[in-house]
Amino acid sequence: MTYQDHYAVLGVSPGATSEEIKSAYRRLALATHPDRHPDDPDAEARFRAISGAYAVLSDPAQRARYDTQRLLPEALIGGVGQGITLATAKDFFAAVVGDVFGRQRRERRRGRDIRYTLTVELAQAVAGGEHEIGFEASGACSTCSGSGTRPGARPPITCPLCQGRGEVKGEGFLSRYTACGRCGGVGMIQRDPCHACSGRGSRREKRSFHVKLPPGTESGAERVVDGQGEPGQFGGPPGHLRITINVRPHPWLRREGHDIVGELYISVTEAARGGRMPAPTLTGTAMVEIPAGVSNGAKLRLRGKGVPTEAGRPGDQILSVVIETPKITSPSGAATNLGIALDALERAVEADPQLLPRRAAQRGG
């Protein structure tokens, strides 16, 4: 059985009248309804606690029975009619020791981290640079700078019910502490709450950041912006903004370590003649020298066209030669395509008479 001080939840004293209890419930139910706080994961539990407290205190019979039991420690309440178990004995000991030798204050909670995926092109990841990102997330209210008070209005005051402690202790030597319902456990009451965040000091709004990527950033790398996550609770520090880098695949090139690799498609004629041809790179196009009679699968290297390294010298771009052969669709088409290939080879030999002896020497005959 979980114990809660219903009077503290509603923010009223144990001697409050029925009208005072009803008025407190209406005020809290309106302010804490989950529909008004869609981004607060604790909103529904807080609303259920308020509704449960009002259900007990608004009924005279239940309130009388509750007033009798609330002076007992939780362990004894849970053990009545069920026997004192090890669990209830531990609860009873914790209640006695916690109140006699001092209780532990509510822990400060660090805000949750915000995660964002930044997608960039391969060329942008290799070159590095600054990128602007934007998204909606909970953060310090920009209207009141996170104070919860309307700009230029009266500052908050100490909660008169809990005296600024954020918790209320029930009556009796073995009583328990419960979060104050008058101030919501923060110890302060906003006299002029900010209209943008309803006095909470945080709200969900559009946020933007500039993210700088170093040259050679790899896919899956993470950049962390300290203190730009969700606000902390109970005075805790804010979380962090964690940005994961996703590199979009390039249509012709890919990264392998510090090198950029790809394929260079050429025709049979171009392979036979050789010469200079344009090839795609991450920064545009570059002229590649193709040796005459190059073979299929040969590697051509472009110095310094790869990924920057910490040593300062970038990697290379390596292109694999792919010789495209004519497609043969039928016997008649095969003869036609073969004739075209022979004509191209004959023209190449006429343009460079040394080509045929050089190819024969490469083949060993």
C-alpha cells in the first residue's frame, strides 16, 4: 500500500472545510490536467493523485477513517489485517529512522538529453563546415528566461504551507513527508506567473543551433552540445543535446578509410586509345590520364582527392576502370557489334601505329 498525505496533495491544512477542499481541488485539477501538459510524463500521475485525494476528503465517512489512519506510519497501515511482513517491517524501520535521524531530501534530477539526427552529403562530411539545425523541444521559457515570472512583475513568494521546503510532514511522531500540493513541490508560489509557460519556467518551443563538423566526419559520429537538453527538475542541471551525423550515400563514390573510391566507365575505343577523361570527384570533376590499352579493373589514383587526415595530408581518390563492351542481342546483332568494335580498333591503330606492337608485347607475343 502506497501512502500519501491527501491534505498535502491538495495543499490544504488538516482542518480545512469542505468548501476549501473543493476550491483547492478545482484549482489544481484545472492547472494540472494532462491535456494542458502533453509533454510532461508525470502529468497524468500527478492528476490521479489529486483526484484520489479529493475523492477521499470530499466524502465525510472516508475522510474520518483517513484522519484516524494518517497518524500511523505506513508500515503499520499496510500490516493491519495482513500481518507484519519483512517488507512492512523495513518500511516501519525506514519511517522511524528517517524521521528521527533525519530524512533524505528529494534528489535533484538532471534534465533528459535531446537527440537529433543531422543528415549531410558525403562531400559535406569530408569537407566539414557549419550547419544550422532546428526542432521543437522543451527548454527554458524564452519569455521569462526560465524564471516562471511574468517579465517586470512581482517575484514569487515562499509557500506558506511548506515554508519553502517543498514537502509537508503529517502529524504524529512517525508521520511521513509528502510533496506540497500548494506549490507543487518547488517551495515557491508565483504571484504573477508567466503567461507563456503558466509559471513552470519551461515550455516546448522552436529551438535552433549551429553545429560545426570537423573535416573528415564519419557517419555515426556524435556531437554533444552541453547544457542544451531539457531543463532539470528540483534545481538539477539541464541535459545535453546529442547530434548524430548521418552521411547520405553518394551516387558514384564511397568512402573507405581516408580514401574515396569509385568506378570510371569507358568504352572499348577509349580503352584502346587512352587519353584524358573527366571523372567525378567530391569537389566537381577532375581530368584523369588513361593509358592506352588500359585493362579492365585497372586502378587510377588521384592524389589528394580523398579525406583529410589529422596529419594534414588528405587521402587519395581511387578509380577502378570498367570497360563497357557492346551488348549482343542476336546473331545478326553480334556480327554488327563485332564489326563496330573492329572498325574502332582499326581507327585507333591508324591513329597510333605503335599501339598494335605494344599490345602484342604486353601479351607476350
